[in-house]
Amino acid sequence: MIQLSFRRRIGGRRRRLLLLIILSFIALFYKLSCTNIVIFSRPQPEQAAIWLEHANHIPLAEHEELVATRLARPLVWPEYVSPQWQVTLEQQHELNQVIRQALVTRLGKESNTKEEGLWNSRRQKVKDATKYAWDAYSRDVFGSDEYHPISHTGTNHTSNGIGYFVADVLDTLLLMGLVKEYNQGRDFLVHHVSFDQRGTVSLFETTIRVLGGLLSAFHWSGESDQGILDLAVELGSRLAKSFNTSTGIPPETAILRSDGMAYAYMSSTAEVATLQLEFRYLSKLTGNKKFREQVDKIMQVIFKANKFDGLVPIYINAMTGNFTGDEIRLGSRGDSYYEYLLKQWLQTKQSEPVFREKYDEAMDGVKKYLVDVTPNQRLTIVGELVGLLGGRPKFKPKMDHLVCFLGGNLALGATRGKSLAEISPLSLSARDREDLILARELTETCVHMYLDMPTGLAPEIAHFRHLDRISNTQPPFSAGDQILPPGGDILVSQLDRHNLLRPETIESLLILWRITGEAKWREYGWRIFESFEKWARLESGGYASLADVTVVPPTHQDKMETFFVSETLKYFYLLFSGADKVPLTQYVFNTEAHPLPFFSWN
């Protein structure tokens, strides 16, 4: 009887159409749930009001236990005097103010038309800058791997090029709604690029820029562009030959044709440990388990190798699988190893805890050995260890601009990408709070590296005043170092004063804005963007790197890095957009700012 009644209710053409619509909604809901899209993710005001009651909570006992456990572990080098950075009670209270403000803002959230209009106009300026950069590239050297905007020339990594520039910027064009430019780039890649070429390419750079760019473009174009996916599969298959070594640790270069493999001996730690997001997603898309197995094997070898309280030297021996080298740093050759530990855990929806465990262990090592505070400006820095091979390493108060990724990474790990307005203060562990505090302090330092320079743009490397804990004195600095601001703590050497238009600080500003809701991160970003526009923009078209950020006006270098469009401008655009544009709870950025979706292996 129920079945008969149901059929009567849906009888006729219109009723069948109604049923089809209902079933379509059910299917859509199921698909959204399977892709980890949370439809009703934000808390109701009543919930936020309850959470507000706990905004002053500080888990002191848990924090003391966390610090005591870290300090109880013997120093790897007994004679090394560790900075032993710790969070202060003042910083704990300051974080509570940030949490409180996030919840208060959530409770009284109303559309501010004037403010939205301001940020919309600023976002449009970033879009205009992106088109300005693309138009110059496409006018002068379209299809070339690299662009030299002053001489209006291009260069290639192989005889015919591999679509290096176009593939890297493709998803930026799509996310900004530059459809004509996107189609121009997409058609070039699909119809004119072949990876069947002689010569070698950087395994790391080609993976993060070209393969990562193709995979992101495939996803953001609706996962239906077979031409883009075919290119990604072909490139991934050719690059994957580099994994066929005795240990599974690849060399730094890859041979695209199947006529040999580069010699594997000493590889950069960051480079071999920053292939995983791309190849694991490629494995998910194609169902080819080999892609995943090969990059997972790299991590297995790394996890077995000896470390220093979670910290690793910047080289690994591809023949033995053991770390080597004289330095530990989170700058060049070290940075993205730590970045991808967290991001592999996030990419597969936190289903592989080993990555989070190794990440937390590494961050404990960072806090124990590498974090210090400068004497005058009280800038929190992440330095380096040098002299490992001699058994008596020393702390070096030096930060590559590359280190500025870490603030965003720490914040991302602390809340798993959620805004402080969307979680209970009680759900933040002592470690989460510590990571958030360090994230904010470190990113402030990175902002100083910009705003304390006469051009408002950061040098490639900064050194800092430092109190030596053995002599209790400040080591002398070279006469060639320039101290900025006068009486401040940032020392810039002559060889380190260039700016390549890097993205790391902007990435951290984006993540901290999304997570804390503090307006200052956006405002910092706008000031930096204005400095890029003032000093890096060329009247003849495009943008160029700067030779010296300490002089006004600065001279230019004849290079517009692909990452300026792929990363820096993309992060600016998202910083000035709403949080629903590439949500951090559903996407993970590879180290070249290509947003890839979370997924499950099943």
C-alpha cells in the first residue's frame, strides 16, 4: 500500500522530474560529504557565547609538563648552550586576547560594506598586477620556461622547454578569474609541450612547479580536463624513474627520456622530502599505487635515519640513506622537509598519524635549539646550527627569507586550519597554544624584515644581533653589515641584500589572518604589496627582482621568477579575499602555493 501510494504521488512527467531533482540533491549531498566539504561548519552564536566564557583559560599544568618533558631530554651535544625558548605568561594572556576578539567578532559579525569594498578594491589591484605580469610574459617570450623582463628575453630548461612558467602560474590565473589567459596557457601546454626531451631537469623544482601546477589546474578546472591530466601523468611517470635507486632516495636531477638516470649520491633533504604531496595526489587521481609507494619509501628511509631531537642536516646520502652535512637549518635545503611533515598529515584528512608525530618532534627540536630572541627589538628568530661534523655545533643567528614559511605552518598545525572563532578555547592544547604564539612572534619578525628596510622589502637573508650564552656578550659583526633600523637588531650583509619577490611571508600572513582574524596581518600584506608595486614593477611590463633593498631607488635584476605569479601574487589575492576562497580546512598548499584537495585513500 505504501509503495502504491508512493507511485501515485510521483506519477506523471512533472512528478518524475520532481523525484529526479530530489535524488540529485541527495547525490550532491553524498558527494560533498565524501569530499570533506562541511556545509554547516561555523558555530552558532550561542555556541560562540559559551566558548567566550573560556577565553581566559590557560592550561598551565599541561604547559609546564610540556616544557618539562622537552627540557628533561638530554642535549644531543652536552657542551652546547641551548637558547631553550619558552612561552611567557604575558604571551599566553596576549593569545587569550586574540581568542576573545575572534569570538566577540563572531558573535557580532555583520557585513561591513565599506570594509568589504576596501578589500575588494585591493584584491582587484592584485589581479591587475597578475595580468600585468602575464601580459608582459606572453608578449615577449610566451612559452619560455623563464622570463627576463628587462631584456625582454626568455630561456628554457631543455632545448624546447617544459612549460615551466605556464604550468606554474596556470591555477593562479584560474583562481583569479583570468579565463582568457588561463585558456591561452592551457592550450599551449596541451598542444605544444612534450616531455620527451633530452637533458636533465631539477626533480624538486619540476615536481613542485610543473607537476604541482598541472595537478592543481586539473582540480580547479573541475577534474574533467583529460589533456591536463594526461600531461601530469606523463611527467610524473618520467620523473618517477629517479626513485629507482638502491635506497629509494632520488638524485637532485631527473632525466626526462628513458635513456638513463642521473647519478645519485648527495641529495638535499628538503628536495627529496618535498615530492610527496604531488605524487600522492597523482596516485589518488590515477589509482596507480606506485606513485605513492615510491615517495612513501623516501619518508620511511628518512624516518629510520638518525636525527638530532627531530632535527635533520640539510643533506642525505642517497647511497646509504643516512643524513650528512655540517648544518641544520629551516632555510634553503631544509625548510620544506618540515613543511611537508605537517601537510602530508593534513592532505589525507589526518589519517596517517606518523607524519604529525614526526612534525611535533621536529618542532620540539626547533624550540629547544633554534629559537631565540634578539636583545634590542625583542625579535623572535629561528637560527641555524653550524659545525655538526666537529661535534660541537654553534648557534648562528641567521634567517633566510625562506624560514618565514614557518609561522604559517605552525598556526596551521595548531588549529588544523580552523579559525579561532570556530573552535572552543578548551580544545587548544598547550602545544597548540605554544605553536600559535611562536607563529605570531616569528611572523612579526618576518614583517620587520620588510618594514625596517628603506624599500619596505625584505633581503634574501638576514642576520641578527645575538647574545652569546657562553660569553654573555654580543658577538661583533662585520663592518660591511648594515644594521636596520639604526640601533635595531637586523644585520644585512652586502651579498644578501637582494629580493627575489619571494612568497613565504605573505603565505604566513594569509594563514594567520584566516586563523586569528587579526586585521594587522592583512594590513601588513597591503603595505608589502604596495612596496612591490612601487619598486619591482617595470614600466616596460612585468616585474623584476631587486639587487639591494637597502638603497632607494633600488636597481633591478633581469628576472621575474615564476613563483612571483604562482605564489606571491596568489597569496596576496587570497589574503585580500574571504575565507571561503580556498578554505584551509579543505585544501593544502604545496610548497609552490598550488592548492590540492584533502582526500582519503579508501
